[in-house]
Amino acid sequence: GRTKDFLEDLDYNVHGVGDAEIVGRQNTLLKFKKEFAGLKDEVVEDMSENYLDIIVEDDLDEDAEYNLLIVVGTDIDGI
């Protein structure tokens, strides 16, 4: 929920919030659809102050309901 609020404060549209399949992840994973991978630098810059270790992939399933999936890890600061 805190990440949702953080992103909405930055004018991102958050489609939904859920639990990750894997728990205990330290880094934060950003998975983009290939066509939206050009936004990678902007999103990483927006998140990098609070999300200290960010991994980016551009292999999100094209059939996904959203353009970016964020899996938040435990390595965060100030959220």
C-alpha cells in the first residue's frame, strides 16, 4: 500500500496491488512490456531515492493487463 501511495503521488496510475509469489526478495524488480521499456530510465529515476536496489527487465507478457509490474523488495528507504 505504501508503494501505491508513493507512485500515485508521482502521478502514476496504479492498476492494483497484490502479494508476490516469492517472499524475502531484497531488490525491487521492474518488469516492462517491451513497448514500454523506453520509460525505464524515468521510472528508475523516480523510484531510486527510496528503492535502493532496482532490477529492470523488459519481458512482461504482452497479454498482461498492465504495462509495468513492480515487485518491491526489502531494500527500501523512507517508505
